Amino acid sequence: MSKTKIALLGAGFIADIHMESYHRFVPEAEVVAVYTRNPERAEAFARKHHIARWFTDLDKAIAESDCEVVDVCVPNLLHHRAVVAAAKAGKHVIIEKPLSLTLEEADEMIAACKAANVKLMYAEELCFAPKYERVRLLAHEGAFGKIYLLKQSEKHSGPHSDWFYDVNQSGGGVIMDMGCHALAWFRWMLGGNPRAVSVLAHLQTGLLHPGRTRGEENSIILVEFEGGVIGIAEDSWAKPGGMDDCAEVYGTGGVCYADLFQGNAALTYSDRGYGYAMEKAGSTKGWTFTVFEEAFNQGYPQELKHFIECVREDKQPLVTGEDGRAVLELIYAAYHSAGTGRKVTLPFHAKVAKPIDLWLD
Amino acid sequence: MSKTKIALLGAGFIADIHMESYHRFVPEAEVVAVYTRNPERAEAFARKHHIARWFTDLDKAIAESDCEVVDVCVPNLLHHRAVVAAAKAGKHVIIEKPLSLTLEEADEMIAACKAANVKLMYAEELCFAPKYERVRLLAHEGAFGKIYLLKQSEKHSGPHSDWFYDVNQSGGGVIMDMGCHALAWFRWMLGGNPRAVSVLAHLQTGLLHPGRTRGEENSIILVEFEGGVIGIAEDSWAKPGGMDDCAEVYGTGGVCYADLFQGNAALTYSDRGYGYAMEKAGSTKGWTFTVFEEAFNQGYPQELKHFIECVREDKQPLVTGEDGRAVLELIYAAYHSAGTGRKVTLPFHAKVAKPIDLWLD
Amino acid sequence: MSKTKIALLGAGFIADIHMESYHRFVPEAEVVAVYTRNPERAEAFARKHHIARWFTDLDKAIAESDCEVVDVCVPNLLHHRAVVAAAKAGKHVIIEKPLSLTLEEADEMIAACKAANVKLMYAEELCFAPKYERVRLLAHEGAFGKIYLLKQSEKHSGPHSDWFYDVNQSGGGVIMDMGCHALAWFRWMLGGNPRAVSVLAHLQTGLLHPGRTRGEENSIILVEFEGGVIGIAEDSWAKPGGMDDCAEVYGTGGVCYADLFQGNAALTYSDRGYGYAMEKAGSTKGWTFTVFEEAFNQGYPQELKHFIECVREDKQPLVTGEDGRAVLELIYAAYHSAGTGRKVTLPFHAKVAKPIDLWLD
Amino acid sequence: MSKTKIALLGAGFIADIHMESYHRFVPEAEVVAVYTRNPERAEAFARKHHIARWFTDLDKAIAESDCEVVDVCVPNLLHHRAVVAAAKAGKHVIIEKPLSLTLEEADEMIAACKAANVKLMYAEELCFAPKYERVRLLAHEGAFGKIYLLKQSEKHSGPHSDWFYDVNQSGGGVIMDMGCHALAWFRWMLGGNPRAVSVLAHLQTGLLHPGRTRGEENSIILVEFEGGVIGIAEDSWAKPGGMDDCAEVYGTGGVCYADLFQGNAALTYSDRGYGYAMEKAGSTKGWTFTVFEEAFNQGYPQELKHFIECVREDKQPLVTGEDGRAVLELIYAAYHSAGTGRKVTLPFHAKVAKPIDLWLD
């Protein structure tokens, strides 16, 4: 069977990670085209990653690249546009989180893919991160007894690209960037499309990026699921010192602490510093946590390999657009809870241009 | 100056810790009497700790022991009775957390001590734990920039004594036992009697002790302070594997993680097991975190030494009954938030027989 | 280019790891045959790993399997036989550590492969373990200033297979099993085929396996290299509690601590235990270090992928039979040092049937 | 009983630690005099520590201070002089490590104290460090089965005072400064005045302090005890990044890892840095290990409290001059082993002006 051809939309941070993942771990796939608006950027990205063709027109990238799969790594506000275009062109879709800016967009994207009989694969890599997967298996092995509390946390000092900070492009702050990971992971850990009962949230802004964004910089979200299990998502754009990605599981019969960065690192002291310690690390002088194989340990290659396998063998992906929509609904509820100071029950719906409006207004 | 004489009320787990602290670290004090209801228990405790006299009558213990200080380590529902009796007898008071079952009791205890011109010293040992104190000093040194998030957590598999599980004696579950530590510590870290703005809480029960207690077994409390700093208290009676006591500080210029148990331990593997690893450890076979100097590392000796010094030199204690009352008010707000699913603003007051009624009713 | 065909000799613990590595990470290779003496074992291994053919005759496995590469995972005393047979049949060779039982065998194996113009690839996976490779890169980035001390350590409670314990089959004890890793890694870290000046060693036996083996169970080897850098290898078959694989680097400008097992693990507590924590873990009740992707983190897939690439593209492998011989010479010197209580200078040669004879006699 | 009066000889780094220990933890003792050669330094030290009298004449400090105990914290080459003077004056002696520069001096010091019927108390604080003591108790509880390997290590970037670097004043390099701790600790852990059988050592110099000292900067010492247990002492003056003080225990039934600095620390990240992280830490920008109660965790107060109790109650100290002499003999053997490249058997004696001569010559 020949390689599965992919058109990659986007040439930023995440697109780089996807390319490294495909190159090193998914030889049955081939990225045949990349799209981004700026021609110099598109050409440079194509050259760096040995991609045959580059485009500055999204529709042409989908139509003329002879791809089977469109991998969407563009800013949030373009997710809907890109996915619907790909579905109409009969292409399978890999869509990076968060799914979209609104529930309406989410429903249209799911419908468009269903109508076109193409897969809508939601790229939540935490569902594939090997350490977290080992923990999930521990839970299924009964290691923890009855689980009553899950915690997941991602913290760093803020993303690089400007669009994250413009809530009209991103839809919100750190929740739209990283909180969505935790919300997806809670659902994944519990399994069986668990029913969320309510959401409580508290947000802070004006911490490390005052004036740069209206988005929340630190978020605490508490989701209660049917049966009483709760998930606490802690996310921050205001944490110096490098990236943090941790999970904890508490059950009546056991507990588990899993740390993807510091918990995998070599501990280094260097007077003069060196090249690269980890994502968002800052200086490498003094003590640092030196990580390795970041993409592999976060689950990106495993996720993409799974998605390509689903395309090649026409299998149901483990994480779909429906999962992305469920996460977006929790995000809506979180912003609403933060805005009202109340617990918000599920199901929840509201008509907004972007999720953060439920907090800002 | 001769030794300061202390009458110890109570002969349980905390009373043991106080005795070890006095014996090893506070030679300027002498416990001259112990009280507990059961005579065999009182006599055994006195013999074990070389205390000259033992009583089964609380008032006699206060009146006839020739003490200057009464150290109150009895169950929560007896705090009010013991403190008022001590104040009326003109004795300084060391009162273990939580201050009392109701705000009314708290106000009466504060008033009684004020009227008698005796010190009411609230025994929150986390304000003295050496590692946490080093962290607080780091904050004052400006190591973290502008602090926006504090976290403090205590978790184990449940206390030993039965009275904890009877909400009529304890006033509630894990919040009354351990959540109060975090609430006090947040106020201590921020300093200057900080104003709490609101409280959000979520509680769970029926986890590890179903049928044994109506009290909450796992609690998440989020306190917002003036200026936007939040404190998150996580406390559990349903965590197997030994005691956990951790704090985290997040600021725009730095972060800090402090762990009093695992973070101080020797890491041990033993096929056959051994005597004692740490509080609530369970089995010592396999891997364990072996701690040492638990009382010293939790701050008990330092706290008691400070209180005795305040008595001897007539100084203002660092932690007073007013601090205990402020904590109790936060506890009230937490139960109310959990009961209503709403953020509760401060100041808050309600008339209840015990704090947990705000959640159970 | 079609897949590179491999005949795997051996069906034990390491052979399993090689198979997992090929299947998951080296799609350009295909194991077409497996050999082991016992037919039931050979058939079961072939079925489990989907290998087309199985053999109980080593020469036939090499000759009739249509392989290009022979991957030698048999007990040490058979290394020479297998490698020479493969070379004579014109097959490239992957040879697991240690290279052979004697320096004479080593020289013959190297010569045979050279004469046949086939590659002799020494499978020292620590040269590919991603965390250790990151550390080596740190050294090259100048993070440590002038390195003066390297430490590498592997410890567990003893291997499974009986042949390890029979020094006539293994050649020695824990040095032949695990000390060889450290000795190879020191040379790899320093780079440029560094000249070892002397070796000091101390061995212990009769610890956890008295009566089962004459081999050393705990070894300390100190190698001094030209320029004064020393490497300390600590290896043990008498360490309960799971596998340990650590390295440390000390330089005048920095230090680094890298731990492949506990340092990558999730920390788990489970009352009832669960399936698998890590290699040689024993019970999974209580606290355990739960690892994941063990083969990947130890470097096996990366190593094998590199070797296959060298075959496919006719490139020089990073680790060769000459490296294996250099390690064996250090091993000889170590046993001799332990036997005489003296530092042994390099180069060193002696005529023995197996390395441990230099200590036992 | 009135306070035990102490004359402190020395006003350097260790003298400061002793003073903090006495003040905070040994109220039954009172330092009534301090001696150092420089009058400004003596006066400043006395003022800082509230010591009644200061001297620049050692004999007068002993004779005129009305002390009962002389605490010797002067440079190594003055140990003999100070101890003999104190003994002749009928004073009990606390002597900091290492005992003396030569075995002859050691024998004279022991004899002088015996003749004067005063205690010669060897201040090896690791015998009192609470974490290490917990580990020793674990060993006695049988947690480890049969112990076969002990490791102890102290590393930093070099002491402050110049005299350490002058081998004529110090007697050697890092072994005389820190290796002596490990050698004493091995004997203490095994208990019962264990018989050392042989010593192997390897030394390095010219690492971080080339040109400043002829002393060894990095030392590896392997001691074999009767019964086969070995102790490995690793000590360094060339390790940047702060102080390291660790011990490991390996037995057939268990293992233990104990770390006194990083293993007790709070983990801090600070962009701007702060005051003090730990001994020899260097910069506090970036990540640091923030320690607390360093003196308490290293065992200094507990050790001094024990010594004063022995004086007050006329009891035999746990660590004596004989222990110091045994350590010095091991140090001699270590230097001789490093110099000859041979294992050195015990008992060992040689006539040298200072121990390092056995290596340098």
C-alpha cells in the first residue's frame, strides 16, 4: 500500500512537532504539501521539512495536493473553515485542539465530515502520551480501587505566537490553549464517554502578560462527573521556569503521580549554560531539567500514527470530533462559571462569538 | 526564671506530639499535669511522659495543677469549654486547630481570654514548619515576583480516633481536621491579616470511609483574596500510601514546590518491611518513604517554643485566636459554597450547630 | 527498497526486546527466522512474534532463511560460533554484549567479518538511550566544562536465565552481564576511541545468589583514561526493588544526573498491586515506580534502527566489534585487578578460558 | 545544675555552626570564651554570638575562661596542640574532624586525655544527622537483610578558607576535609568497632583549583571490612551547583537512598534570584534547591547536645578520639593506595609529616 498523503495546514510550533513525528515515527505517511499565508514562511517550512509543495491558498492546498488527509494546525478561528473545506473535498481530517471557537462551528464540522463520510480525528495527544497511557492502564488494572479525583495540569510562561493572545483569534486564554487538554484527558481516563454533571471555574488575568491579552492567564476548572468523580484542571501562562505537564490519580485503593517533563528529565547544573533544556525553559545556566524526546513523551507521534492507521485501515479513531465538541462544551461551562461565580450544570449551551465572552461579558 | 508550667488537656495523637516537642525542644517548659476522661489512659500517658500529675476532671486539672498555661488538645466540641474554663482560671491558652465548632464559640473564647488578659495562642504548626517558613521567606525576598496562586494540601487515609468521624464531635470531616491548616497557611503566607473576598468549594464523601462518617472525605477549597491571589486547599481522608503535606507557590517571577514528607524522606526498599516509615504509612514492605523528625519538620516544637516564649516574655504570639476565627469563617463559607454550588463572598456568617450543617442541610 | 531480512538467533529475554523494537520502530526490517535449540520454544516464539520460519539448527537458520543480517542474542559462550558462522555465510552481524568470552575469540570474530566484508555491529544500547544521548550532547555543548568523573550503574536482583549463573557459559558474573554497559558507555561519552590507562576493581559474591553462581554479584570498576578522567562502574545482581540504570557526569563547570528507570517513572501507590511496574520489580503492592516504553528509553529500537540503516545504506556503524573488544579488554583488566588487589595498566592481555578466571584463580 | 561552660577555639565556618547549634538547641551549655589569632576577628565573633570573653592566646583561652570543655575548631595542624593543652588543663575536649595530621599526634592526644581523665569527643556529625540515623535504625530493624555495600558522598566546589588548600596546614585535600566523614560513617553504620581489612583509593587533582592546592580535589576510597561489606567514599571539591551529602545502603533484602541537601529541599525557580539557597550554592537565579535548618539536618546540634550531656552526666560519648584515630589510619591507607596503585591492607602505619605525603611522594 502506498504512503498516505497528507496536506498540512499551518507552519507554526505545532506544525513543526507534527512534521518531526511523521518523519521519525510514521513512515507510512508522507506530507506532500504545506499551507500558510505567508509565502516565505511556506517555502522555508517546505524546504526545512522536505515537503514537495507549498501553498498560500488554503483551498488549493487541499484540492491540488493530491492528499488523502488534511492535518489542520492553523489558529483556532480558522479551524471551522479548514475542516469544512477539507470535508467538502472528501479528505479525512486531523484537527488540532481546541476543536473550534463555537459549538455551532463544532456541530457544522462534525456534520460536514459525516456527510462526506470522512473521519474527523481530534488531535488530543495526551490520550497517547506513553506515561499517561501507562497510568490509564494501571487504573484499568484496578491499581487504584475506586477513583474519586483526577488532576491534570499544564503550565508555562505563555505561548510564542501572537494570535494566542488575541481572543478574537484564539477564543480565550490558557483554557483554549491548554485547559482543553485536561478536560479531554479526564474523559479519556474515565472512558465510555462519561457524563459530566457540572463545572466550577475560577480565572485570573493580568499576571505575566498584562496588556498583551484579555484572555485568562491562570485557570482552575473543577468538573464533576456522574458517579461523583471530579477532575481538576490547573493551567497557567504565568509560570516561569519551563513547561510543566503533570497528572495525578486518587482512588480509594491507590494513587499515582505522573510528570511528563521534570519527571522524565536529567538533572543538570551548568555554570555557563547550554543549548536547549525543555520547551519554554528560559536560561540554561544553573540547575535545569533537561528533557529528551519531548514529542514522543507527549504522545504526538503515537497519536498521528494511530490516525494514519485509521485512514489506511478504515478504523474508528480513538478520539473524534465528538470528543472535541464535548470538551468545548465543558470550556463554555467553565467560562460561564467563572463569570457567574456559580457551578454550571451540564448540558450547557449559549450563543457566543467565542467562549471567553461568557466570562468577559 | 523557673520553668513555665503547663497543664495538658487531652492524651491522644496530638497530645503525644506536643509532649515530644516539649521534652526535646522546650526545656523552659514543664508539663505538670495531663487530663483525659479515662483514668487508665490518663495514668498511662502521665507515666509514659513523666508527667507529675494526672486528672480525669478538666476543671481540677486547670485549677489544681498550679499551671500557668493550658494546652488544649481535646476533641473539637470541647475546645470552647476548655478554653473558657482556662481563661476564667487566669491561665494562658494554647488551643489546637480548629478553634471551635461555631463562630459564636470562637467569639466567646476570644472575649474570655481578652477579659482575663491571657493569651489565646492558636496552634497552627504550618506557620512554623521550617521548610514552609523558608518558602515564606523566599516570598519576602522577592524570589517569586508577584504571587498569584498558593496551594497547600494534606492527605492521608483517615485519622485514628473515632471522634473525628462523628460530625457532632468534630464539626465536619477533613476540612475540620486538615483543611483548616491550608486556610491558615494562606493567610500566613500573604501576611498582614489579608482580606478574603470569596470562597468556592467542592466536597466528596463515601470514598474510603462510607458508613463511618457523614463528613466530607475529600475537599477542594478555593479562596480568593483581595488583590486577586487565590489559595487552593486540597485535603483528603481517602488517600492511601502515607501522609502527604505539600505546598506550592506561583508568582510571575518564580515558583516553589515544598513537600514535608516525601520531600524529606529517605527512599527505602525492603522485602520484609520494618517498623515505622511515616504517619499513616501502612505496610513497610516494598518501597517506602522513610521520614525522620516528623514533629520538627511539621513545626510543632518551634510553635510551642514560640508560645512559651510569649508567655515568659509577655509577647504577642504570631498566631492567635483571631486567626483561628478567620479560618473558621472561611470554613463556614466553604461548606456553604459546597452546599449551594455557588461562590460565597466574605464576610460570611450563619447560625449553625456545626460547620458541616451548611453542607449537609 | 525491500525490507532488510534478519535471522534472529536466540529466543530469550533480549530476543523479545529486539522483536518489540523491530516491530514497533524499524518497519524497514523484517525478522524472517528465529533460532533456538528447543523446538517448542522456537515455534512458540515464532508464533508470538509473527516470524515466518523457526529453526533448531543454527547454521541452517543462517543459511536457509534468506537473511541479510544475523542478530545474535544467544548466551555468551555461543557468540563466537554464531558470529563466525554468520560472517562465513556473508551475513552482516548484530552481536549483543558482551562480545565474546575471550580476546582470542574477539579477534577471530572481527577478522572473520572483515574478511567477509560484513559489518560487525556491537549492540550496546546505552549508546542510543535517548536520555543518555541528551547528556552526551550536553557534554559536547560544553555544559560541564572539563569532565573529570563519569559514573554508570546498573543494578537489579539477578537475571532470569540459568546460563548467566554458570560462569562457563557466561564467562563471569554481573560484569559480563551489566558492567560491560558502563565500560562501553564511558568510551562512548568521551568519544574518539579514548585510551584507557588503568583499571581498579573490587568484586563481591555470595550475596543474594550464594550457591547458585561462582560469579561476582556486585562489582565496582574504576577505569582511568588518558587525561585523567575516571569512570566508575557499579553493577549489582543483589539489589532488590527493581531495575536501576543511572549515569552521572561531573565536570569543573557542571554536573548531570540521569536515571532511566525511577527517573522516568510514574510514582504509584496501590494497596492490591497490579500487573507490571518495571523489569525485576517484584511485588507491585505498596509504592512502585511504574515505567513505560522501557525498550525505547533504554535505546534498543534506536540502536537496531541505526544498524539496519547502516546495512541498507552501507554506512559505518557507530558501535562496532572493535568497541566490544576494547570493553572485553577492560573486563579482563577488572577481573585481574580484583584478583591481585592492584591497579592494572592497559593494554592488558592474558590467556584464559573465560574472563572471571583472572579473579577466581 | 549550672550551665556547662565551653571555650571555643576557632572563629571560622565550623565555629559559626557550633555557635548556632549551642544557642538554639543546647541551652544547658554556655560558650564563655572564643579564641582566634586575629583580635578584630575574635572580637567580632564574640559580639555576634554574645560570647562574654575573647582571646588571641590559645593557652589563656583555655586557662582563664573558667571553662569545663574546650571545643576545638581550629585548622587541622593545630588540633594536636589545642587538644594536648586542653587535656593538660583538665578540660574535656570536643575535637572537630579530622582528628590530627599524623597517627603519632593522634596517639598523643588520646593518651593525654586519658591521663587527665577527660573525655576526647570526636565531632563526626554524620553520626547524628537525623536522616542518616533513621537509616541506621532501619539497618538494625533488619530492613535491608545482609548489608554488602555502603556509599557516602560529600561534594561541593571547594571550601572557603585558604588553609584548606595548603597541605601543610590541612594535611591533604578533600579527603582530610570531607572523606573523613564517610570513613567514620561506615564504621558507625556497621557498629561494634568493625575491623577494616583493606583500602583502595584513586585521587584526582588539578580540576577546579589548579594552582591553588597540591591536595586531591576528587577522591574515591573503597574500604573493605571484615565479613566482606565494602564502603565507597566519593568526595569532591570540584562539583559546582551546591553541596551534596548523600548515603546509600545496599543489602540482600533492601536498599535505601538518603540525601541530606537536595533530598530535603524545596524546589524553587526564580528569575531574579534571592538570598541563600544552600551551602556553596552560587547563583540563586533559575532553579535552585532551597534548604532549611542545614545545621540540624547535618547533625551538628544533636552531636554537641550529646557531648555536653556526656560531660554533665559523666557518660561515655558515642564517638571518641579512638574513632578519629581509626579514621586517620584509613586515610593513611587511602593515600598510600592512591600512591602505589595497590590495595593496602590494615592495620597500616607509616611515618609521615602529613597524610598526603603518602600520595605525593
